Amino acid sequence: MRSFDLLLVLVSLVSLEGLVHGQSPRLRINFYKKTCPNAEQIAHDIVWKRVAKNNALPAKFIRMHFHDCFVRGCDGSVLLNSTANSKAEKDSIPNLSLSGFDVIDEVKTAIEKACPGIVSCSDIVALAARDSVAYQFKKPLWSVPTGRRDGTVSLASEVFANIPSPFSNFTTLVQNFANKGLDVKDLVVLSGAHTIGLGHCNLFSNRLYNFTGKGDADPSLNAKYASFLKTKCTSQSDTTTTVPMDPASGVSFDTHYYTILTQKKGLFQSDAALMTDKHSRNLVVKLLDSNTFFEDFGIAMKKMGNIGVLTGSAGEIRKKCSVVGS
């Protein structure tokens, strides 16, 4: 009996260690090795083909993966279409600018042809985020454990409470990430994804024209950069114009995001917030080193990719990513 009790304790400790480090015991590298051995190669080839023609896709897929994981976990719920009775996540205001769904559908169709009913849409999103960034380097920056299953619920009403706002201060951001099991380092590292992609004027123009409600500018924003942004965003009500989040390096995945933070050129209030805390500022300086950033970004992406995953018999494997039970 004592031997059995000791074994039970050891098993419990191993399971606890996995939870502490953000690892799901059922996600693993090459999950589909036997059931669909070509799945990851199919996803890789289609994503690289698409990125070669559209260098905006890496930012789109990282954002899609982030928005998926922060609402109900990484379950592909962001891919679902609204129905007559329910408004889905993708139709909430923060998600209206998401795109790249057609590429996910192309990958899913190709994989379904090779291995029907095996590979989840949520895994495809995680793979697309990794593979799209990998195109620039011609090799992956992180590995993707797979084995996620797809959720069956997607509610627009849950998005605002879970997706961090570009208007957030540091305290709010830390709490947003802590709610998902992510720490300050994860916050600073994952924010580095803003080295690629675009930001809509209405998400930061209050910093240019009316920061405190008195027609003033945000004093934490570089004055020359603010003047430049005003030439692009001519009014606070502009909801269509976009500018690169990283003004000098908007399509290259690199450490320049952290350089602009030190120059007070972070586009969103949430970017500038990273410089308002000593620990966060120190992390920003460390992440100026490319090797450090690339390694830490991969670690943080794998940790994020484990949020609230459905495994085993939970959820489903959709045949069509936009429709439950397809």
C-alpha cells in the first residue's frame, strides 16, 4: 500500500509540474505523426505559398491565434460564423479586422482531403502562426505541440472582457494576462508581435488629439512621431486609416519594436504602458537582443498556445472551420 501511495504522489507531482509550466499533458509534438503524418507539411506549404504573395499574413495569423486563445482558450472558436441565434466572436468589434480565414480554410480543405476528420482547426491556427513567421527565416522559431480539439461555442459577448485593450494601462494588462496564466514577461515578449502589422487610427488617435479629454496629446508619446501620425490620422474619428505599428520595420519580424519603445514611439497606449514599470522596462532592454527575443517569443507562444485547450474527447474535430458539427 505504501508503494502505491508513493507512486500516486509522484504521478501527482509530475502532473502539477506540467500545469505550473503551462504544459497540457495531452498536447505533444507530432501529435498527428501516425494518424495524419503529412498534416503539418501540408499546412506549412500552403501558408508559405500565401505569405510569399502577402507579407501581411504573419501579423494576421499571430493576432488570430492570440484572439482565439484569449477567449475560451485555443479552441478555434474565433473561426466560427455567427448563426441566426448567436453572434460569434469574429463579429465582435475587436475581431472585425481579423483576416486570413480563407487561408485557414484552404489548409483545412487540403488536410481533410488527406486525412478526413483528424486535424483540428485550432491546431491549424497555431501552425499557421508559427509557419507564417518562419517564412522570413526559412525555419521555424518555435515548435508547436498539437492535439487541440475544436470548441463548439463562440460568443461575441465574451470578447471585450477577455481581449486586452490597446487603451489599457500596465496594471490592467498584467491582470488580463494573469487571468490566462501568463506573467509580466509573457506580456512584454508577446507584445513584441507588434513589430509587424498595422494599427487603426481610432485605436490610438486619442493620444494625438484628446488624451485627457482636454484636447491634449499624450506626453509619453514622442512629439515628432506624434506630428507624423497626425499627417496620417487627420481626425480622432478616422476608423479606416491604418499605419504600421513599427514605423521603420513593419513587415520584418525583429526586435525593432523594443527599440521604438525606448524612443517613446509605441503606437498604442498599451505599448507605452510597458515603459511605466521598472521590471517591464528592464525586460524591454533585454529583448533588444535578437537571440533573446526569438527564444523568449517561442517560449511565450507555446505557453499561450496551451491556454484552455480541449483535448481527449472534449470538443470536436470540425470538418469546416466556420461551422460547429460540420
